[in-house]
Amino acid sequence: MPKAIGLITANYTTASKDDVFSGRPVASMPYLGRYRLVDFALSNMVNAGIRSVGMIMPTNYRSLVDHVGSGKDWDLDRKNGGLFIMPGTAFGTSRTGARFLIRDLVQNREFFTKNKEQYVVLSTANFVCNVDVKELIAKHEASGASISVLTKKAKCDSNIDVVTFDVEDGRVKGMKQGAKFGETVFLDYAVIERTLLLELLDAFAAIDHLDLFEALNSELSRFRVMAIDFDGYMKPIFDKDSYFTANMDLLDPDVLTELADSRPVKTKAHDNPPAKYEPGAKVSNSLVASGSRIYGSVQSSVLGRSVIVEEGASVRHSILMQGVVVKAGAHIENAIIDKNNVIPAGTELRGTDGDILYVKKN
């Protein structure tokens, strides 16, 4: 019997003003042509044997509900347990770092009281990583911690909306926003005893506008909060640049193998035919999803489902989402082209390495 239930807060709203996030929540952003970002959090929990997963939804939840449905593709359409779609609060645009808002947890308290498993695994959908949640729970138990958080050393300075911990001998002593090289970044995965979480929700009810870990910051001396290091591939996604880089990273076969081969990443099934490469097509170092047809040139790019690149057209170092048609002679470089766009013949759309061009959907 599983020891834990899972909770994914999918209603984080990025503080970034990038248009790429204006039409959908971060959790439902397309990734690698065939996935959505929420697939990683869902798969990590299901792979650990967790069979009750709550998902706190944003106000613009349509695309997310359309993707996850009843949870069937993750084996969560069940009589006992399953996927629970829960209301959430729109937040994050005026506050940075808030992903586990106390108000959302209190509002959905019944999910924690009805389930009797010992632990709650908390997660967001902002990090691309393949986590062994079963091992995370085991390390939490072995450490005797009140709360365990998954962390990784920052490889560069970052001002994006990440949280870093001050850690001494594995124990969290403080937290702040932003990251410097070598600091300990919170990967938005945490394990906490269910009864303790309920006690904290009661204690913090008067400050329900805060993030759970923000509220804990002044109480860390009372609780044993332990950091567990993650040694696999990880990429935070909080703005256009990090989203683009996270897709391009996976064009490296070693990175792709590390992310995808350790444990399966499940997604919504689509009955599309395989991608077809017509005579004369030139494709190199690219990921092309099912249903696509390539007549022209594609280099170092990620193409979603049912993309058409016509003869004489070229795509380089770009992301093309589902249903994009690139007409003959058009050229796309350093760009993100959202769903269902038709790029007219002879058009040139070119961004730069430091300023990726974005074309909104439809």
C-alpha cells in the first residue's frame, strides 16, 4: 500500500511578462513536442506508486484539464484514489516564489483529511526533472526529518523565480529568493508527514497569504527540515529564456537519455501517424513529433505534433508547437512559434540567441 499521497500545485503564475505564458499556465506548456510540463510531476508520483494525487488548478485551467482529463494516461482513473482536480488561487504575479500557498492548502484541507496515508509529497510543475520519489520518501524516513526538501547546487547565478536554502550539515537554516553559483536551490519537491501538515495549516491560518515555506522560514529552529541532494538533470522554467533552453538542452542525446530513460515519463495519448520525411528533406539534431511532415530543412529544433515544413522552407534553432505550417521558402531561426500558425511563403522570422522571437498562437 502506498505510504503517501501527492499534491501538485499547478496554479503558479510566472512574474515574467513574456507573452509565451499569457495564454496558459506554466504547467500546461508544451515540452519536447509531445509532453506538457505537468507530465513530469505526475509521472514522478505515479512511478513511486502514489495513487492519490491532487492538482490545484489555476483560473485559466482549460488547457490543463484538457490534457490531464480523468488521469487515465497516468493510471489515475480509479475507484480508490485517483486524480483530484481542486480549486486554487490566482497568485504569483505580485509575489515571487509562492508555489505552495497556505490559502490553497487550507481550502483543500479535505484532501488531506480523507486520505490516511502517512506522508504528503508536494510538488509544482516548474522543474523538468525525473525524480525517484520512492527513494525521496525512503531518505526522508531514514533521516528522521520533520520535512525533507529536494535540492541541487546552482550551476550559475540566476534572478529567476527560484528559492534557495541556507544549509548546514544537511539541515535547512534559512531561505531566500534568487540563486548564486553554488547555492542550494529548492526543486519544489518536499515530503512531510500528513498530520504535521494539518497542524501547520492550523498554526498558519492567520497568514494564509504566504507560501508554506515562507511561513516556515521564521520557525526553522522548531522543525528538522533536511535537504536531500538530487544528482540528475534539472531545469527550472519560469520565463521564456529558461523554457527555450530547457527544450534545446534535450537535443543533447546524453541529457535526453538521463532525463527519459531512468523512469518513464507518461503523457496524454494521441493517435497520430509517425512523422514522415519526404524526399529531399534535410533534418539534423532535431526532435520531431508524430504526425509531422517534413519536405524542407530542419536543424537543431523541436517540432510538435502535425507540423508541416514545406519544400524550400527552413527551420533552425527553434521550437514549433502543434499544427504549425511553414510555407515554401519561409525561414525561421531562434524563435518559438506557438500552436496553429501558418507562416506565409517567403517570410523570414528571425530572433537572436539573446532575444528569442515569439509568435503567439493562432
